[in-house]
Amino acid sequence: MGVQGCGKGTQAAKLVEAFDLVHISVGDIFRWHIKNHTKLGAQVKRIVSSGNLVGDDVVETIVHRRLDEHDWNYGFILDGFPRSESQALFFLETYDIDAVIHIEVPDEVVRQRVLSRRLCSGCGLDYNLISHRPAVEDVCDVCGSPLRARPDDTEEALAGRLRDYHTKTKPVLSLFERKELVLDIDGTAKPDAIHQEIRTRLGC
């Protein structure tokens, strides 16, 4: 868990590789629907473009459907879920979890990171103009396709997401803290150092 741009996806990918887990990103699922012009994708695009969060009922259905595929024999990492009390209660009632990794990053750092993000329009590779610049400006190193900012990576949308995170998502951590599941991790360090701290805190 953590505000958008804190590095959840990066750390999830590292843990997936280290422990043969399945990475389930609600954001990636939504982006697939948007890219493939599904009915859900059109609905989600309207919501996120305005800086709002997708409704609990839609998110819970997506997560439940994905986990029902049971391709996660060694476990899974959820990225971008839960974001509200309703989603957290649904998850706690339905699944057993080992830990909640809470990556903490100041809002101003998040703002710099998010507004510097670029996504390849061809292969989907992520870039960040602060830490991972392409060799040729606005062109993917891998496939040569144009790089674009995500539709929801705007000042206005980010302000809305930060507001929602602090008022709706951050309080959800108290539910997990009561079960002593939360690990607070400094997300301003280098990615490899963050990964090592997570593993140390998890005892693995």
C-alpha cells in the first residue's frame, strides 16, 4: 500500500521475482480494459481522468474474479488494493494475508515522480524522466514507439488522488495495524535498498 508513485509496482515486481509469486495490479487490469476498449474500460477511463477512485463494488468484483483464477500456487502480491475500508473488510473476510507493506513517501516527492512518468505506447514499458530516461527523448528504447504520459498523470488528477489517499485509503491501515500486519517502509531510498529492507522486515 502507499500513495500512487510511491514505488508499489517496482517493489512488487522485485518480490515476485524473488519468491515466484503472482503480481496482481488492479491498475494494470484497468489499463488493459481501457486499452482494449471494453465497457469497463470506458467507465474506468471517465472516472480516473477526473481524478476519482473507481467504486468499491467494481474493484472488489475485479479482484475476486482475478484471484478465482487460482494461478498463484505460491502466493500473490496485490498492488493498488485495498483503497477503502469496504475493500479492506472484503479482503480480510475472504483471504488470509501475511503482511501489508506500506511504502511511505512525502507528497512532494510523489508529485515529482508521477508527473515524470512515461509509458511506451507500443510495448507498455514504464519510464521515469527522473531515474529512467530513454536514450532518445520520448522514444522507447525497446520497441521505438512514442512515450506518452498516462491520461491520469496530471496536476489536477494527482491532487484528487492524494486527497483521496489521505482521507480514504490511509485510514484503512488501522484495520491491518490492529492485526499487527503492517510494515512501514521508507520509500525515498533506492529501489534495491527498499527491497532489502522489506525482506529483512519480513524475515526472508
